[in-house]
Amino acid sequence: MNIPTTLLFLFILVSNAAADEREKTVCGSIQEPFLFWLWSLAAPKPDKNRALVSPLIEQTHFTTSDNKILRGYRYNSHNKAENRTPPKGYVLMALGNAMIADQIITSLKYLSLSGYDVYIYDYRGYANSEGKRRINAIIEDYKEIITSLNAKYDKTLLYGISLGGAVMMNAIGSGVDHDAALIDSSPSRFSDFGCPERVDPVNNLPDDASKIFVITGKKDQVLNSNMTAPLRVEAQKRGAKVLDGEDLSHPYMDRSLDAHNARTKLIQDYFSKMPDGPE
């Protein structure tokens, strides 16, 4: 081998080792891959035409440090006349485990209309994103995405639903900078299902949780109160804003349009309180 070929070979070995480390199972070598496979089957097939219904919505992608491409969409900040406006900051959404980006992005218009660039990515191994579906890898991906977006925007708003709420809580627990986070219907613990306690959302609450708003629903038919309440209760003890909605179900599964609209308004009002520009 000549020197350039040798260096290339070594680079490939190091890259593969990094990918293997990030994508290792932490919740059981059989259980974790099987559950993610099962959840991904419940997600619809990707269709960019479902998302690209407005010139304000653009395809985007993020390349992780282990060289996996995560694909998604950005809904650009705009006014009521559908003209782009300079963004106050960004909102990054982390999805539930049977959702994909093109299915949800159009429903986030209310956040882009509030003056934020809104980002949503398919998890690795979902839709057209590369990589293996593993909780450790997904958490690491979002830590990197947040760090990257923080370098481009003045305001950092995080929004996670269901599994995405748990992902965001782990990112917050790692110390990523953020101005506010809305955690909607997240499980409180994964350790009950064989995962290490370090990934339990409740164990990633900061001592000062005043930047966090935790929403749960009394009519949640996916995650019951035993699964969601511990995070909400502990978050409130640490200064978080919390709500256990009487008429709320799981996100995007509310039983009435009124309940869905009430949830949307809660989210919009919370993020709208963020001041413009750097503090």
C-alpha cells in the first residue's frame, strides 16, 4: 500500500469504530433493535410531496460526527403575508417513535409564523436518514444538532414529543445550551425496560428546571400516568412549568380538534414569551 491508501484505510477503520460505538445497544441486544424496528414499521413511508407544499418549507440535512446523514425539513420564519422574516431563533422538534419529518412539518406553521426557523429531522434509520435505530445514537445526534444550530441563532427552543421528549431531556441533561424546552408526553424512565438509568428522562432534569415546560395528558392512551407523571412531578419541584391537561391525549392523537388546538396554543404561547434577540 502507498501512504495515501494506508491513511484512507485507517480513516475508514476509525470511522467505523466510532459508528459502532455510537450505535451500540444499551437497552438489550435483542429488545432495543426489535422495538425500534417495530416502531419504525408503524411510521408512514417518506413522501417529500407531503412536506413541500410551500416555498417556505425546504429540505435540509445534518451530517453527524460518525458520518451519518440525517434528513429533514426547515420551515422558515415568515409573516402572515407568507414573506420570509429574519428569525428570532430556532425551534428544533424531536419526534415520537412512529413519526417521520414530512408527516409533521406542515403542522408547525404556527411556530414559523411566530418568528422562528423550525427544524425537524428523521431519526437515524427512519425514512431517508442513514444509520441504525439506537437510543444512544439518537441522543448523541440531537446533542450535535443543537450545538450546531446554537452557533447560527440567538434563541434556542427545544420541543420534544413522546420519545422525542426523552431525547431532548437527555440532551438537556448533557448540558447543551438552550433558552427554553417544551417536553410533551415523555416517558419518565427507560430503566424499567432494561435501559441504563443514565438515559431516564427524570434523571436528566437539571437542578434548576425553570427553562422547561412539561405537558402530560390525563387522556393519554399511549403512555399512562404512571409512565409520565414522575417526570412532571419532579420537574415541578425543580421550578419547571407543568400541566396535566384534563382533555389532552398523546400528541397528535387528541380526541377532538378543540383539544389539539388548545395544546397548540399552549406551545405557541410558551415559546412566544421568549424575548427577541440576544439577552
